[in-house]
Amino acid sequence: MAIKSKPKYQHNKKQDVFAINTIIGPGSMVRGDIEAPGFTRVDGNVKGNLKTQGRVVVGESARMRSSITGTNITVGGVVDGNIMASERLIVLPTALIIGDIVTRRIEAAEGCIIHGKVRVCQSEETWERAKAEYKDKRQVASTASPYVRN
């Protein structure tokens, strides 16, 4: 009798879009940069940059001193840092963003507060240029001084 081995796990990219890979719950405190492969939800406190290749939800109770990079980003809490959303940024009425924003589309609800520059890039050429400038600015800030906010 031949024994068949179990099939290896197949990575499903569609599943990553909807599955929450990382949760930082209410009352949690994270210090340091976070890199996550997919959907990330933050309801706690984060002091460090967040970079993901998926969706990001910043809940109403979240307090972040972070630059955030992701595809679709929804902000309902406080973000003190820059945001780069490659597809869309949704800013809820409870949100406070102190920092610059680079995105392809933005939806900002009445009552939200944004203190910084907002750059919406509709063409691919404009997006690529804005993305390069964003990365250059972060690189300069991170090498300039530990006291400079990036």
C-alpha cells in the first residue's frame, strides 16, 4: 500500500485580503516598527512605524505615533505621523491625523481633523513620483537624527 503525503499548504493571496493577520488590541502598547504581510487592525497604542502590504484599520481607541504604509487604510483614532495608502484612505469623523498624506483616493468624513499636506495622485506617473518623494523624505529623516519625526 502506497502512502500519499498530505498536500503542502497553498498560499492564497485572496484570503490575505480579508483575513486579519495582526491585531493590536485595546490597552496594548507596542514600541518599535511593525511589518505585517496582510490586514492589520490597531486598537491600542503604537510608537513605531507600521508597514503592511494589505489593509490597515486604526480603530477609534487607537493612538499611534507612527508613519503608516498600506493599501487601503481606514483611520478612526489618532495618528501622529505620515500616511501612504497605495489605493485609498478613509478618514472617519473621530479621526485626528497630524502628518502628511499620499494616496490615490481619499474619503474624509465631516468632523475629522487632518493637520498636514494631502496629496492625491490619480495618474500612475504622479503616484510613482509621489511615492519616491515619500520614501526619500523618510530616508533623510531617519538618517538625520533620532529626534526628527519621520
